[in-house]
Amino acid sequence: MNMLSQPSTRRAWPAAVVAMIVTVLWATPAGAAFQDSSGSELSVLEAVILGLVEGLTEYLPVSSTGHLLVTNTLLGLDESPAVEEAIETYAICIQLGAIIAVVFLYWGRLRQMLDGLLGRDADGRRILIAVIISFAITVAIALPAEDTIKARLFGVGPIAAAWIAGGIVILVLSRRGWFDKVGEELATITTRQAAIIGVMQAIAMWPGVSRSMITIIAAVLVGLSLRAAVEYSFLLGLITLSAATAYEGLQGGDQLIDTFGWTTPLIGLFVAFVSAMAAVKWMVTWLNEKGFEIFGWYRVAVGVLAFVLLAVGAI
């Protein structure tokens, strides 16, 4: 198996500064104006739980959206239509914590892409163009289907089915050695490969599929090494999640604050940042030592469990 590059935390001060600002806003008297949670229908414990779920699952190939939707059901946060709508915005906006984590860990690669934008690094420019192509194609496919997908697929049953199906795909590809093949490095990615990955990423609009899983698998199938596929998934996730967070923040940010105040969203964001840092580092280490198969078994197990809970009326 190709060894995956370990995320670097060197020269990542911009992300560190953002994380420190978030912490100060929550923890110091100077941030008291942001801590009005009177009337909030989200407790601190629930905010921490949702932040953990988001951070731990966002970049693992297990579907953060699926986990958050099921967690919301288990916590009873989807019982009121107004709260349910606010919690959907909340779940997307705390992705900012996971976004900051990747900026922090992959600042070196992001700086290379910036140098590519400025014409100072050919490899960085090629990777940047590929990410933009993948993202643009995903948006073109996903936006027209958004309302239909939310109406038909945002339920425990469809999520559980997607978990199991994705797990089987991972297990089949693992047993056939696809993740162990020697593939191309990220700097060689072509526009054709980027376009295919973008098309495949749109499938992740179905909760339970996992954006991370589908982009890693797509990248491996088009010829990238597992190392390159994982890193590309992180980089593509950065722009995709940033756009989704900005979009949802503009659409439902006022309702989010009116419903939950400032304290619990900031807590969830910070917890998501810390847990995403840990999850990304663990995932890279695990893939180097053990391989991809565990995620397949996990998806099948959690999908079966969800169906059982659904059958007995627990969720």
C-alpha cells in the first residue's frame, strides 16, 4: 500500500488564529455579547455531542450528514418544525470547525495551490484547477436536485440503506485490492479525472453515502493512488464544505441565532474543530497501517443497527 503523507501543522498560523478567536468569543468576558442562549432549545451537552459527531465523521468515509440526522432524531431535536429547520442550518454551519481543521493540517498544500494561482507553482496550479472543476460539476448537478433529495432521502431508512450499500462497495474494492494499487500522485491529476470525481461527489447529496467515501473511491478508480485520493478528498471537501456553510449561513443564519443564540453554535464549532483534527490524523495513520476495510464493516454495522432501531420504533 502507498504510504499516506501525514498532515503538516507547520506554518498554519492563519487557522490557529481563527480557532483562538472562536475560543476567546466563547470563553472570555469580552465575548459575553455572543453568549445569549436564553430560550435556546439546544443544551450545551447537545451542542458538544453534535460537534463531536460532525468533527469525527466529516472526513471519515462514513457520512457526517447521515450521523447528524440520526443523532438529531435520537436527541429529539427534530420534533418541532422550527427547531428542525434551525438544526439543519446548525449542522452545516458547524462544519466550519472541520474546515478550519483541514486548513490547519494541510496549510502547506494550500499555500502551494495559492502559489499556483499566482503563477509560481505549476503543480499547485494543476491541483487548484482540478479542485475547481470537481466542485463546479458537483454544484451543477446537485443544486437542481436539492429539494427532491431533501424530500425523499432525508430519513433514517434511506440513510441506513446508503450506509450498508457504501460499506459493501468498500469491502468489495478492498478485497479486490483496489486501495493497494500503485496509482498516480496528486500533482499529475488531469481535468478528466477531476470531472469524473466531481460527478461522483454529487451522489453524496444522498445522506449516508459520504462525500469523503465517494470522492476517495472515485479518485482511486480513475487512477490516483490512495494517498493522493485521500488528500484530494480533503482539499475538495474544503471548498465544497466552505460553499455549503456560506450558503446555509446566509439562508438560515438569522433563524439559527434566534433559535439557539450564539453560545451553543460556537461550542459546536469549536468541538468540531478539535475532533476533526483528531479524526483526520487518526484516519491517515490507520490507512497507512491497517487499510480501508474497517470503514466498510463499520458502515454495514451502523446501517443494520439503524434499521433495527427503526423497526422497534426507537427512532
